[in-house]
Amino acid sequence: MGGRGNAAEVLEVLEKVLENERWNRYFTDSPTPYGFYGPEEYRIWLEKVGIAAMRVELIPKDMTHGGMEGLAAWIRTTWLPYTQKVPEELRGEFIGEIVDRYIEKHPPDDRGTIRIQMMRLEVEATTIP
């Protein structure tokens, strides 16, 4: 599952985009829809429900997208708690602004591949007898 630091660079870009008055009006009183936690929190939660953690660790993962179109498709299909708040007729522009700002900071490589640093939280656990 996503762990602490997951897609942090995308979230930073998204925060900047939401500073724009054009977009922030659709996000008033909106809590952050994603929670990415670390091993410390998960170990406590597992224990509270009677599960013994054998391994809980954050693992970096490099996600790749085929150019701007690939990145836009990922945002359109994965970031629904954000994109669905924008009127349908403006979503393409909203997603486009996120993509443009992301590639300003993280340009595609010589093959056109866009990379995003993800952080996976892997949990290996068993029930407590």
C-alpha cells in the first residue's frame, strides 16, 4: 500500500496548483483524502487489533509514465478525490496544469519517460494466537 512519502512530489505540485484561485474554490473545507503512514503507526494499529507484525517497512518504488499523456491518464484515473471536485468541463485543464507543473520540476528523460517516486508500505503479519 502507499506509505509515508508516497507520491510526495505530485502532492507538492497539487498543493501549488490549488493555491490558484481558479481551482481552490472547488476545494474549500476539503480534508486531504489520502493518508500515507509509516511502520511506526502500522505496528501500533496491528497490535491493537491482535495482529503480530513480522515485517513492516517502507520501500521506494520508481513509477514511470509514457510522456505527458501517460502522466495525465494516471492523474485522471487515480486522483479522483481531487479531479472529481472540479467541474467536468474544466477537468482536462486542471489535470493539464498538474502535469505541466510536475514536468517543470521533473522533466521527462531522453526517452520521454516521466518518473514519480512512490513509497510502498509492505506489511507481513500474522494473527496472534
